Amino acid sequence: MQISNPQQQMMMRMAISEVFQKMFFMIPLADLVVAKGKQFQCFVPIACPPDEELTLCLKIDQELALSLTENFLGLSGDDISEAQSNSTVLEILNMVAGNFLNQIDPLGRYQLGIPVAGIPKEGTISICEEFNFESHSLVVLLRGSIS
């Protein structure tokens, strides 16, 4: 299956928008913002035939991660640990990656790995989507290419 980069870009944007609109009732603001303060980074490997690997990466302002965790867990900021906030972001990445894979691979050839905190190994960036939610930065990158 050959998917052009503009199609991949559109599918990624749709996956991110769907997760944030349905799960958090949030729509991105028009203007992009510079990352503020501490950021949390995570990634999820995606195995694809024959022996290629994609990596979906997420960078999020820590304050936005806390706000999303409050919404997701129904807790106030004072009651949320950093571990809970990080786990919520990993779950968000998992939802975005799953949604994106369902769009690009309806036959299920690609295998989604387990999201982990940290910075992935370097690789060619084929998709980069930047969002502004509540005046905070969210960046999603896809490393590797889909054929």
C-alpha cells in the first residue's frame, strides 16, 4: 500500500484531533505556541513488514499533561503525581497511534509496540504535526516512512 506524505499528514492530524475532541473535548487553537517550561517526551515503536520500524513520538508541555490528567482521571492538580501524569500521556500516545494505524493499515500488517517515556533514536521525520491546546505545545512526530 502506497500512501503519499500529504495523505499521511492528514491522517495523523485526524487521529490527533479525534482523540483530543472525543476524549478531552479539546480543539486545537489556530496559532502555534513555543514550548513552555518542562516538556514530557515519549514514543511508541511500530513494527511493519518486512523488517522496518516506525516510531511515533510525542512532546508535550508538562502543564498541558497535568491538565489532561486532571480531565482523564477526574482529579485536581494537587492530587496528581508525576507518574500519573506521565502514564496519562503514554495512554494518549497509544490512542493516537492506534487511531492512526487503523487509518493507514486496515489489514493489520503493522504492530503497535508499548509506549515508553524518553527520546527515541534518531531517524528521518516523515510527519511533524504541531498543536496549540490551551496555549501549550503538543508535537507529534513520525520517524520512518510508510510504504
